[in-house]
Amino acid sequence: MTSVTPLSYASISQSLLENGKSFEEVRVDDYLQSYTRTGRPPQPVAQVPTGDKERSALGLPPLFKPISEHDPILAGRPKESTLSIITTGGRSSSSVGLVNGKKPNPADIPPTQEFKGERVAGETFHTICCTEPYTWWSPEELRYYAYQKGHKYPPSDDLQSITTRPEFAQHSFEVFMATLLAVTMAQGPRTCYKGLNGVGAGPINDCCQFINTFCNDASLTQTPVRIGDATSRCFNLPGGDRCDFIAYNTYNQAVSPSIKSCKIVLEDIGSKCILGGFGAVSDTAYTFTVDRNHGSCGHDVQGGS
């Protein structure tokens, strides 16, 4: 068995393990202390004298010293065991580490190699091959086995927010909530005609082509519709039939109908009511009607096109 040279850590972050200081934290501390005491950035540290007592007497910080793996600070750190390897010249020894007393198998590597910083006996490791269960493998080997399984790219981000979905991009939660409320309100009362007393005289699927025209015209009415009054249009169909559209003001003030509410309600009726009908976005809003009849326009319905 060959002797193994003790490890020495020539790193300030290892020498200050008891304080858990990184390079950046040590530098920040130096600057804070210097500016607090002198109002200036820290100056270069004198390299002499070298003894700790002499330097302390002069108010100088101790010089950096490498730390040995046998230092009490590192006591308890897992040591590498030896593995006997049979070669053509006989048996030799190597300081290659064993994991749990057995040689690891690449098949034991987790399908998804998840890195987590691991702290062991005062040391924090920020390399995946220094943490379980990857301690046997180098970063290159881990990448090789990941590629072998088809994992060439990290898993895609799983964003837990509806506003990150493409169809809702650039919309805030508030806008999304307002849209939901509007849709909910649009599911207000609907009444479908049954084809009685001349009302709902025929299918309204041909009338749906006039919804946009009617809603645009009604919403642009310059004179607000009085409470209890209506604005309407009558459109001609081939064969002499007519499509009656009415926007009845059941609101609590004289206003023009909303083009958005008009389209939502009439399109909903067009998809649910075969013979037409009427509905509103809520009980205290405009009521919109679409009806197909034979011959002339309906009573009190204004002529259209």
C-alpha cells in the first residue's frame, strides 16, 4: 500500500470554515470595516512580521495559512478508502474511493441529476460530483451518462402562473380576473323563443351575420337610449324573411348599449337558441333580442338593410 500525501487547502474560504466565509463575504467584511474605521477602502496588508503574536501586537491581521486535512476544523471529514486493483503485474493499491463499500454502477445514477449544495463536516460542496449519489463520477462522466439516456437539456421550467401561458401573455392577474367576471356576467338570463304567436318564426342561423353590424350601429348611437326604451334594426334575408335585432334599455340610466355586451349576448343566443330569443349580461343591464320573422319587420323595429 502506497502512502497518501495529506491534503492541504490553500483557499481562504477553507481556512475560514468556522465562520463559513466565502471569498466575496471576506472582501465585503474588509471593505465595511475599513470604511467604518477610516472612511477609505482597505489598504494592502503588510507581509512582515510573519508571526501571529508580533502582528497582533502591531494591530495587523494574521497572514493566510493553508489548512491541512488533519486540522481539527476538518475533523470527521469522510476519508477516502483504498481499492485493490489487479493489473498484469500483480496487485496494486489505489486511493480511489468506494461508495458504501461497493463499486458504483452507472445504472444507479438517478435519471435526473439534481444538484444540491451539500455540507459535510463543516465543508460546503458546490460541485455535483462532491455530493451524494454522484461522488464516484466526474462532471464529464455524469454528462456522458445523462446524454446516453437522452437527457441533453434540462427539464423545461414549470411556471405556476396562468399569466405566463402564451394565450395570456402580457395580461396581469387583474385583467384576467376582470375578463372572468365579464364572462361570468355574460352567462346571465337567456330566453329562447319556441315559435309561438309569430315569435321565432324561423331559424336564426342566417341572422347571425348581422350581429356585428347591429351592435356597432347600436353602440354608436349619439342620443343615449332612455330607460325603458330601445334601439333596433331590421335586416332583409333572401326569400322575404327579416331579422329583427333589439337592444332594450333595462339599465338604470339613459346610456347607449355596450358593443361588447351586445355581441356576447347575441352570439350566445345564436349558438343556443335555434329560433332566436333574448338575454342580458345581468338583471340590471341592456336586454338584447334577435328574432326571425316572415314578411315585414317586427312591430316597432326600425328598418335596416
